[in-house]
Amino acid sequence: MKKLVMLSSLVIGAMLMFPSCEKIKDLTDIDFDTDMKADVSTMSEGTPVSAGLKSAAEQGYAFEGSAVIDPTSDSQVNKYWKKIRTWEIKKIQVKIKNIDHDAVLKEGKFEIKDDSTGDVLFTENVQNKQLSHGTIVMTISGAEWSKVTDALDAKHSLRVGVEGTLDQPAVSVTYEVMVSVKVTANIFNK
């Protein structure tokens, strides 16, 4: 009889603990904010894309470039890489890090791809933006980031690309792409 009472107590105790396991797991979560970055170097072509247009002002000089954002290159992300539970993207910013001389971005397209699968996860366009050192080309917040966070959940790197046309030939531009995220990791397990 004593064994039956003890066994019943253990079963009841285990049943009471299971609903609270998730709460205990939440207590061992840590949150941190970080900025994952990549530099995209481009050079506008020497000849215009629209050479047949009448006006020189209507001509554009094409450029394109891409780079990989490897989340593990961030020391905090790397430390908790296998224990990350969620990613919350706060914003993405594209900024001019270096430029030979001021130019106008006639048309520009920013794109994020899953570097492992090649799938396009997000795109944004911009037109007629004056570029100089330090110019913020675009800041994107409040967008639908589920595809991007799915790629990060799958432990994939992100390929960021910038392409478009400038108003001048042979302009060297380095775009800094920054993905600001809030990361939740569990210090014991995922």
C-alpha cells in the first residue's frame, strides 16, 4: 500500500510539472538585439543602358552587386547559434558607406535571397535618390519578414543584392546593408 501511495504521488507530481516545463523553459530564454551587416560594392557601367534616348538626362548607367550576411559572423549570434528560438527583424537599412562622387540613383532595387536555396525573400524599390557619403538610401520597417525569418530559422545565410541605374558612368559605390534583429535564445536548449 505504501508503494502505491508513493507511485501515485510521483505520477501526480509529474503531471503538475509538465504544464510548467514551458514556463521554466521561458525563464531560461535570453533576448538580445544585434545588427548583422554586409557591404555591397558596385560600379556603374561606362556606357548608358538607354543609349537610344534623345536626352542625356534620361540615360542611366547600370550597376549591380551582392554580398552575403552570415549570421554566425556576429559574435552573440554565433555564441547561441544552435539555441536560437526566434528572430524578430526590427528594420533593414541600406546606406552609402563609400562613393567616388555624388550621383543620383535613378532606379534602384534591393533584394534579399536565401543564400542556400536562392529563393527571393524580399524586394524593395527606390527612385530618384541623391547619393553621397552617409546617405540612407532606404529604411524598411514594419514589413512582412516571415520568409526572411524562416531562412534564419533554417540556419541559412542571407544574400543581399543592390542593382539599378545611376545618372553617371563609372561611379564606385559601397552600400552598407544592415539587418537589425531581436534574437531570443534558450541558454540550455532550443
